[in-house]
Amino acid sequence: MIAIFFLLNGFLLTLIQTSLLPHFPISRWAYDLLIPLVLYMILFHPLRISLPAVLAAGFLMDSLSVGPFGVYLSTYLWLLAAGRWLSRFLHTGNRLLIPFLIAGGVLLENLFFFATFLLSGRVLEPPPDAMFWIFEQTFGALITGGIFLAGFVRLDRLWNKWIARLSERNT
């Protein structure tokens, strides 16, 4: 049932990111909204749930965005590997650490985008304000990432309570 929760939230965040955010002046500041959700799945759910969720999120974002196909999927898979590795050393429930992990995910994704464009030969040099743009997104993730994650934790608890009530009615 958590897969349905993830798919619904992932689809909603993808629609917001690809169709609503570009029409607002904060679109340059806005980072990939699926990174907090992907990191939530990686850090707080087992691999058998988080791996298909990460694959679905990457494919969905690659299909609906205008970026090069595979960038989101590879970013999310690297986040999966890094999150699993870091969870062996760090206490994943630490609320002060989570915004830094989300900001690191945003930074990693931006590096993947620039590396993809540089390796494709389409862009000879990055735009002059690229570093400021990356700083804006990373700082935004640092500020809002914890809020998003707390929202996902709350939504997950509400979802589980709702499913439990439905299963009680059916028994």
C-alpha cells in the first residue's frame, strides 16, 4: 500500500513541478520536488519498497520533463546508493541532518545535469550565473527540505491509519 502512497504523491509533485512551477517567478529557485520524497523512501522504507519507487519516480520525471532522458533516473539511483550507504553510519531519524541530505541530493542532481550537457557537446561552457543558480537551489532545499520531509512523514502516518481503518472494516 505504501507503493500507492508513493505513486500518488510522486505523480502530484511531478505535475506541480512540470506544469505549475514554470509559470511562477520562483521557478529558477525551485529544485526537484521529488528529491525529498525519494530520500524519504530511501531512508525510511526497506529496499524492496524504495527501489521500485525510485525507478518509477525516475522514469516519470524523465518522461515528463524536458531534460535529457535518464538524468533523473540515474540521479535517483545514485541517491538510493548513497542513502543506503549513509544510513549505515548516520542516524537517519535525525531531523537536523535531513535538510543537509536533501540539499546534497539537489547538488548531486545539478552536477549530473551539467555533466550530461557538457558530455553531450551541446553546451561548451556553463551559463555565467550557473553557480548562483545551483547555490539558490541548494539553499532552498536546505531551508524547505525538512518541511517537505516532515509533511511526507505526516502523510505516511495518515495513509497508514486510513488503510488500517479500511482493513478493520473489511474483517
